[in-house]
Amino acid sequence: MPPQIPHPDPGTPDARGPMRYLWWLVRCQPWRVLRGSLIGTAWMIGLSARPYLIARAVDDGLRERDTQALALWVAAIVVAGVALSYLGIMRHRTMTFIREDAKARSAEVLLRHLSRIGAVLPRRVGAGEVSTIGGSDIDWTAQVLTLTGPGVGAVVAYGVIAVVLWSISPMLALCVLVGVPVVGLIVGPLLRRLEQVESVYRKQQGALTARSGDIVAGLRVLAGVGGRDLFARRYASRSQELRAEGYRVGAVNSWIDAATVAIPGLFLAAVVWLTARMAVTGDVTIGELVAVYGYVATLIVPVWFLLEGSHQLIRGRVAARRIADLLNVTPDDVGGPGRRWPGAVPEARRPDALAAPVGPADLHDPVTGLTV
């Protein structure tokens, strides 16, 4: 039985820009993305249901010494936990399908495009660029689609928790509504810095990979003319430069990872301290204090997903831009060269150049009249 490819027709990608390419990946699987969004939203909102159930168990069961009510709310907590476990499994399963579909689709459109431009490729794009795009950029691009599931759910859950907190205390709701955007303002400059250093790093990585391929391809010639040591020293020097650039990327990544954990934790501590003061003055009950802690602790999950999704979006946009640039490389017209890799000097076209055929076609030599 012949092997089956994931998509017999992967479609026509929108390579007019990185965000258009990412949106095209989303549009290729709309129902799966919609299912992931619904499950992710249900899972996120479901996380805030347990603090409410615990608060009811405290106020209606423990404080009132009502054993029957306590047993009822405890049973509800157990059922909610089982339901959340199932939703979590389905969320992760669906998002894995979405990412793998996008990864396979990107690989197929790139392979189809590279086979179409054929022998033109070595003149337009370095082998290192192609290997880097196929090896890692496709993965980073697919990771961005995580925003379509937990990312959408995080936004909805943020709004739901703010409404619930408003019913307990408008002051607490305002703290949440103001605090989360402040977190975004703090992390925003780090994300912009990451995009800059990531672009430089990926460019140097592709160039170094291309250099290593050239060295391996011409190793015998280099050994024959005594240039092996010279190229080895140059490669080592470029490797050190790439390592230094990788340190810059790692430094920015470390700050983002630290902020993703520390800032929501500080936010949680501030809201819990404020709620505890309100509980002492009698503005909220003990059950509501427990519920507020649960709501804000739950809010860390969507905030973390939003920050992590922003991180993935920055890295994915850099990767998608490289994929789109490669897809914009066109084969030579008959009688003249086509577009080069961005940044290269365009070659002159012959005035009698003809467009290449759209699909499979006969090979014809106009001088001899031979047609194959």
C-alpha cells in the first residue's frame, strides 16, 4: 500500500507576510480550531468553578454546621474535578492535532515549492537557510496556533473572573482589570526586544549552517590547497559570534520566563492581602475570602497562557517571515532569471522571457525542435 501524505492538496499559502501566513494556517482547519477554542474556553472557565464550590462548602456547610450541605458541595467539587480533567485532556489533544496539522501543511507547501523552483534554489537561497527553515521555523510557526485554543479561553476566563469578583467587591474587580494590563505593559518591551535578537540570531544561524555545508562539500579541495585550517578558524570564529548572539536571546528569554512566573505571583499576593484586610473588617465572609484566593490563583493560569502565547507569537512571527520569504522565491522565466532571495541584487531579464508553465509540461528545445 503506498504511503499516505497528510494533505493530498495542502492548499495555496498566503505568503504576503508572516501574519497572513499564520492566518492561512488557521483558516485551513476552521472546525478543529473552533473546537479547540470552545474546549479551551470551557476548561479555563471551569477552573474558576471550583473556588466558587469551595466557598459554598465553607459558608453553607462548615460555618452553618450543615453536614448534608457540606456533603453536597464536596460531591460537586469532585464532579467538577473529573470534568476539568476530561476537558484538559481534550484541550491538549485537540491543540496537538492543530499544531501537527499546521506543521505538516507547512512542510508540504515548502517541499512543493522547492521542487518547483528546482535548480534555481542554490542561486537564490543558501542551503543553511533552507535547512534552518525546515528544521525549526516550521515548528515555531505551528506553536503559534496554541493561541487559538487556550489563548482564546484565557481572554474569556479573564472577563468571567472579573465579573464574578465584581459581585463580591468592585474594588477587587478593578484591581484585576487594571493589574493584568499592567503585567502586559511590563512584559511588552521584553517581547519586542526578543523579536529583534531572535531575527538576528536566526539569520546568523542560517549563514553558519550554509558555511558548514560549503566546507564539507569542498573539503578535498581545501585540503589540497592547504586552506582547511583557515576555513576551520573562520568557522570557529563565526560559531563564537553565533554563541554570543544566542546568549543575548537566552538572556531575554530568561527575563520573560521569570516575569511570566513572578509578576502573576506578586499580583496574587497583593489581591489576597487586600481581601484578607476586607475579611477582617467584615466586608467579605470567610468563604468569599477563600473564593477570591481561588479566583485570583486561577487567574494566574490564563495570564500565564497569555504571556506564553505572546512569547510564542513573537518567535513564530520571525519564523513565519522566513517561510514567507522562501515561498516568494520564484523560478526563472524561460530565458531569464526570476526573483532572488530578499536583499540580493536582482539580475537582468531578457526581453523575450516567457513565464514558466503553471503545471507539469513537456520539455521542449526550440533550437533542435526536440520535445520530451
